[in-house]
Amino acid sequence: MASLEKRRVRLPRLALFTRLLFAFFLFGTGIMTMRFAINGYPVSDSPDEVGQFMIAIGKTGYLIFWVGFFKTVAGGLMFFPRTAPLAILMSLPYAFNILLYVIFFAHQYLVIGLPDFAACALLIYCYFDWYRPIFAGATTGSIPDSQGAENAF
């Protein structure tokens, strides 16, 4: 496993700016989504396809409150450098879902969905050294146990 000394952030200034901007976005929209889950989505009297979709989601009891809560937690964790790598991974399913949503369904929101996913992808690239152990194969070697004896695994 890579030691903490080898874990660095690529493009640190761009990563910091993107991480904070993405954190504000996730935190704000997460709170907004939880509010919509509680109060309902504001749609017009004759909703378009997106409005009908939101009404249908509300009627099905979809876990929209928990999606908002998860976004809020991920955005909050992203403010802190120590928890940023975890928060970026937490936000990836949301960002990918939004990308698919705006590409296939709500084209008018491409201006929000594409930068949302791009920010997440850029942050994954910038923090990739933190994720490298996930992709590393099994290591062979020995590690000392509490008595100092070496155990092979």
C-alpha cells in the first residue's frame, strides 16, 4: 500500500478550487433536494416532461430525501482536505447519474450536468494517488505481528 508520503494531489491549486466549488454545489443542492423531498417539487400547472418526472418520483416515494442527505454529507466532507478523497468517491455515483439524466432526459440542464460530472472526474484524477491502492494487486511478503515474528501472506 502506498505510504502517505507518496500520496499527493495533482494540480493542487486547480484541485483546491474545483473541490471547494464542487463542495459548495453539493452542499447547497443537497439541502435544496431535502427541502424538495419534504415540501414537494415546485412545478407549474402544466408541467413539461421533467416536471412530470419529478411528480412521478415524488409519488413513488423514491428516496429523494436520502439522496439530498448523501449529497449534503459528501459536500460537507469535501470541505476538509483529510476527508476529500472519500467525499469525491461518494459523489461519483451522483455525478454519473446526473450526467446520464441530462444527456438522455433533461437536455436543458446540460449546462449544469456536464460541469458537475467534469468536476468530479477532474477531482478523481487529481486525487488518484489516494485511490491507487484500490487497484493494486495482492502483495506478497511478510509483515511482523505484535510479537515481532514475521508472517507471510
